[in-house]
Amino acid sequence: MPTFSCRLRYNLAAFILITTVSSAFAEAAEHADRPPTRVAQADTVAFEIPPQDLQTALTAFAEASGWQLFYSAETTEDRRTAGLSGRYTPEEGLRLLLAGTAVDYRMTGPRSVTLIRKENLVAPTAATDATQTVPDPATTSADKPIKVQEILIKEARERDTATSYVAPDTRTATKTDIPLVETPQSISVVTRKRMIDQEVNTLAEALRYMPGVQAEPVGFEPRFTFLRFRGFDATEQGLFKDGLQLRNPGFAVSYNLEPYGAEQIDVLRGPASFLYGQGSPGGLLNYISKRPTQHSLHELQFLTGSFGRHEGRFDFGGRLNDSDLFSYRLTGLFRESGTQIDNVPNDRVYIAPALTWRIAPSTAATFFAVYQKDRLGFSQAFPFEGTLRTTPFGTVSPHRFAGQPSTDKYNRREHSVGYELSHSFTDSWRFLQKFRYNSTELDDVSTFGFPQGSALPTLDRAQQAVFGKLNAVTLDNQLTGAFATGPLHHLLLTGVDFQRLHIRSRQDFALASSINVFERYDYGALGTIPLPFLSLNQETTQLQTGVYVQDQVKYDRWLLTLGGRHDWARNETTDNLTGIRSPQDDSKSTGRAALTYVFDIGLAPYISYSTFFLPSIVLDASGNAFKPETGRQYEAGVKYQAPGSRSFVTVAVFDLTRENLVQLDPSTNLRVQRGKVRSRGLELEGVASFDSGVDLIAAYTLLDNDVRETSNPVEKGNRLTQTPAQFGSLWGRYTVLQGSLKGLGFGAGARYTGNTYADEANTFKVPGFVVGDAMLDYTWRQYRFALNVTNIFNHDAFSCFDRGGTNFCAYGEQRTVVGSVAYRW
């Protein structure tokens, strides 16, 4: 069997060869049918664009000129234009349209342009022509030219995440607006188009075609999203929404954010404590909410599918009146559905209004609110004999419900309100404040299989009742500025954030009657035997304050990123059964240093070093606080984006060490501290959307982790449970752009997961599996008809773990078919 280092070199070489060749062919094909620049510039176009907000004006310009404009939403935020009237060449018209807006441009192709605010301009480099020569915006092209600086952005970025698999931008990795190719850390972005094509219904589904991430490590899970980055669990600390953390200490409650309400989903791999404070070292997920729009937006959608699913969705947006002062967004859905498990519903009500108020030309506030109500059920797991392995009694049905239909429930209610306030002091300095209050309540009664010593076909059971309530206030203040010190150009970020959580959790355990696990509708007798000594009733208050600073220094083609943060954290837990109060205070400094070199061809190699800090946030089973977790990561990688293309390739290798590790045991939902664990790996990702109608996603992960220090000798030197050594995926879609079949699209993908171990001793190996997906859609006028199939061949995939000394296994998602009709106007 090849060693890790040999496999790493082989896969790295193969990936670079494949992506380089494919990118070259794609770029050649893309440029082959483009007219020469001289011809594209020669014709004049009639423009009639009245004074208005810049984003709407640019949309009108693109429609009139046929040019592609690439920019981030923040580039045009709070900007207005005096308009454009008359006949001009497209470039002349664009200069006039941008006059006085503090927004500049750079040609990235004969008909494509990248826009950026002037505060992000940097000095020219020695490797390129020092200036661009362009006519004065107030004159025609025949007048004397002036010189403008080269623009920082090197790659084109799509205006709308609903039209490309390649993200326009993300602030998640640095909290600043720099191109993805210059971000010195491995990051992936799921755009709205990608979610639409794959009919993403949960966050777990959104992460299926991504490297370094496991979102379904314990099989089909209807209640919440497991997050595991680079082998480390991040379910409690790794979930963020609009840059603010959604923490879930001790699994007192749970979160399952609605993908239909997201504009995009960012996954940052590796430690991020230097910007966000305490969190998982493996990475974080940042859910970006849909924002109010200046242009009119209306969508109605109806879905139906497997397991009695019926769902209606709506998404409206635009201005509240003829002025630009207020704009809104209203998104929602109503769903009644079953699941592949009998008696486990998947019902949801989701409403998310948002309002933007443009208080002044340099000041704007966006207000958010969300209400979500879920009626769900407990996931199911059964002994491996009867699931993964057949028995003389047969096999357990994947639809088997081992609970009590008359008593079991999983009801969750969430609501939140918040705002984002931005103010530009000058073109170079900007202040941003984010605030959110959120509340979550959970009412859960679950009966599940638990070994008591009986033999098949009998399955003993236990029951757990949980009531949890969480209230949280989160605030983040950011000041960003651009300036120069001699030949060095700085993008400086400073910030102060604060978070307060109060959690109340009550749990009771009991023994329930046994059942014949192979009889699908045997639910046993009603009634339980309470176990008071296993009851839990406690309240926890957490406080965190952090100050951080980051400087991105540009010199020639070098980009040095330095960041540091100091946190003060307090955790106080009160046991309401005993009256014992357990306070704990921690403080720690963390940081990151990274170096990037950006070539003209769109290639950007980088290296980085970062540390993290995670205070103990819960007590162990004996009521004692865990030690704070610390650790470090080394990462090196290469990012590539062909200039003017909608493609992005990332190669990253990392070495991550985590000490005093606290990890969720999915079989018991209790925390355990594993000592010291090392995770090393290789991550490959390629994403592209071509003008020919082809969209592609490719991802591969090679992971080598092992327990280095532990109080449990049986696991030392072994791989973490439910963690494959390798996994990968491939997805492709094609849309017919011309002819009688114009608007027809079809796609397919495959997901591979390697073998895992169910137990810490690594004695029970679970085989790997491959699952296929497919889709078909047709867009006609304002309608879109779509059919999506998950696990198209209905392959039984299992995830297994140790529960009470017995290996239990859960089925993965069975074949699921969803049909949808959308009407947009």
C-alpha cells in the first residue's frame, strides 16, 4: 500500500497536469470565437441611462453594450451615477458612467471588465507596464490621454452568484474585499446557481461536492448539520451566519439553516481564531443571507417529491418605491414532508424579511429578521448485524423507525433580528458594524436502540428527553482602510467583537421496552423506566470579547498578510440539581502570517502559519471543565484563475495539530477530550463555468490523521472514527444555448467516500462507497422545470460507530426524487 507522501505526490502531479491541460483548452476555446479588440471597440452604441444607483445603471449598460461586467456587491454599494445619454463606444460610455463614483475599471478581455473601488488601487509593478493609458472621462477618445494606476484585482468576478459556479468574492477569509486568488488559505464557495442546479435542501447537501469537509459523517440526519473539517468536528463552534457565530454549547439546541435563504455558502478550511475568536481548528462555514436588491425580483416555486414532500417557496425583492432610499427582500417557504424513515417528518416554516435603508450617499443600514419552525424526528441506527451484514433474520429496512410514534418528537423554533451598518468616511476608510440577537428552543423526545445485552432479533431501547433554550447577542465592529507607506500598500483591518450566550438545558434518560428490530412496525409497549441519576438540568452563560488587527501589505507582486487577535472568554455553568456553580476564565492570543506571490497568468502560490484557541465550553460527564484547546497549522498551496475566465483551481497541503482535543461522540452526544491529534492532508478543487454552457466541479481529499496522545491506550496511533482516508467528487452540467433545444440542461455527479473505522481501536472497518446524482431541467420564458435525483442507483451506504460497546450503523440517504416548477418575473 503506498505511503501518504507517495500518494500525495502522485495525486498532486496528476491534478496539476489535468487542470493545466483542461484550462488551456478551455481558455483557447473561449478566446477562439471572440472578435479582435479593435472591432469590439469600433462600433458606437446608443445609451439612455438616467441618474440612479450605480448597480442598476451598470445592469442597463451591460444589456445595451453586450459587455460582461465583473464586480463584487460592495464595489457598487452606496454609489450613484449621473447617468449616460448619447452614442459612445462601450469603453467611452463606461468611463462616463463611472465618472465621480470613485469606481474604476480594468479590461480583462475584449468585452469583459473588472470594476473595483478606488481605495483598492495599488502602485504598478516592475513586472508590468507601469500605467494604463485611457482617455479622460470628460472627453472623447481623440483627446489627450491620462494615466491611472493598475488595479489590485487580477481576476474577473461574476456579478451574480445565480449565473456561475465560480464565486464573485467572499469576505469570510480576511473580512476584507480582496480577490479569492490572493486569499492565503483554502476556501470554497457554494454559489446560488450551484444550489439551484443540485436542488440543495440542507447545508449538508450543499457541502457534498467539496474537499476537506464531511457534512454527513453519521449517515442520514434530518435534525441538524454535522460539520467536520479536515477530520475535526466543528458542529458546535464552526457555524457562522453573515460573519457572526452561531454557537451551540453542549448540543443544548441545534441549527439547520435554510439553504433557500442563502445567497452563497462559504467554507474556510483551517484555523480562523485570528479573526473570529474561539472555534474549531478545522475550519468554519459561513452562511451568507440573501440581501435586498435594487432591481425587481419575483419568484414563486413549487416542489414535490419522494416521501410525500410538498413545498412552496417565494422570493421577492426590489425598491419599495421609485427612489433608491429603501429596498427589500422577502424570502420564505412552507414544507410538509416525510423522510425515508417512517414516522419522521421534515416540516418547515421559514420567513426571512430584509430591508436596506440608504441613509446617506456614504451610509447604509440593512436590517434582517428570520423566523423558522421545524417539526422533525430522530435519526435511526441499528446493530451492524442486520444492516451492514446480513443475518438469518434478514436485514433491517432503511425505513425502520425504532422509536415510539405516539411520544417521540423533535420540534425546534428559531428567530433572530439584526443589522449591518456601514459608513465610508472617505474612499479609503470604511466602518462596518454587525449585530444579531438570536433565540432557539428545542423540545425533543427520542427513543432509540441501545444494547443491554439481549441478542438479535431483539433490540433493547432507551429514551432521552431534551429541552433546550439558547439566547445570544453578537456584535462585531470593523474599521478598514487603505494607505501607502513608500512602496508598500496596506489594507488595514481592525476590529472589536463581543458575544454573550445564555443556555438552559434539561435532559432526562429512561429505559424503554424492547422490540423485534426486523419487524418494521413493531414499536414495543408504551412506558419507560426513569433513570434519575442520569438527569441533567443546568444553565450556562458564556461571554467572549476579542480585539483583532490584520494588515495585508502589497509590494510589487508580493502580498504579506499578518494578523493577530486577543480573546477574553468566560464560561459559567450552574447545575440546578445540586446548586454547584462552575466558573472558568480564559484568555489567549492567536495569529496568522502568510505570504502570497501573484503571477500575471493568474497563478498565486502561498504559504501560511496560524494558531487557534478554543476555551472549554462545557463540563465533562463528571462535572469538571475541560482544558482549553490550542494548536497550530502549516499550510501551503497554489491558486489559479485564468485571466478573464470563470474558473478557479486550488491545491492545498496542510499539517494541523490539535492539543487537548474536545470532540463530539455521535453515538452519545457527549464530549470527550482526546489529548493530541495530528491531521495532515491534500485538498484539490476545481470549479468552472464556461460560456459554452458547461459547468464543472471536481474535488479530492487525501487525509492522514492519528491520535498522538491520549488517556485511552486503545486509540493511540489510530485514525479518528468516521473519518475516511480519502474522498472525492465530480459534477458536470451542460445547458443548450442555441437551437430548438435552447434552455434544456442536464447534469450528473458522483461522490466517493473511502473506508472508515467505527471504533477507536480501528478494529471494525466500514467499507467505502460511491453515490451518484443526476438532474434535468428546462427553462422556457419565465418558467423553469427541474427534476433532481439523489443516490440515483439507490446504493446502501453506511456510517457506523460504537454505541455502548456495540457497533451500530446508520443508512445514508436513499434514492430521493424532487420535481420543481419555478416562475420568475
